[in-house]
Amino acid sequence: MIIVIAKIIPKENKETDLIRIASDLVDVTRNEPKNISYDFVSSLDDNSFLFIEKWEDMDGLNNHLNSSHFRIFDHLSQIFVEDTEITFYNSEQFDLME
């Protein structure tokens, strides 16, 4: 499973616009074939937001990144977003020594 954490910092006074386009993206993305979960949450500490995503595999994530709805979000978000930080994780299980 692939996990993606994308931190989004909106431009000043653009939070509502960002929430609107992110909500549209979430609604469509949750129905993608290899999506496990896809959430958009706000920080309690600052004005940032997080996309927290889980995908069955890289193919599912790549299909999402190439989808028309993601491309539209990516284009529109440039108007509303100040900065983005994206981290990818592989949820492969490790055997830990005791």
C-alpha cells in the first residue's frame, strides 16, 4: 500500500476557495478503482490542510495523478495555494527484532 501525505498552505484569504475545490476532488477520487481512502483535513495549529491518501499500489496513485479531475485541481490550486509539501510512504510491513 502507498500512503501520501500532502500538506497544503493556502494563500491568504483563499482557504474557502481551496476547501471548495478540494472537496470536489475528494468526492471523485474516493471512487477511483485502487483508492483505499482519501481525506482532506485542516490543521488545529495553523491554516494548513492535509490530504491523507491510501492507494493499493503505485499504479493506482499514478492513474490518479494523470486523471482529469486531479489535473483540474492541480491547475486551479495554483491560484489558491502558497506552498505544498508531499511525502510518499510504502506501508510494507517489517519484521522487527524483539
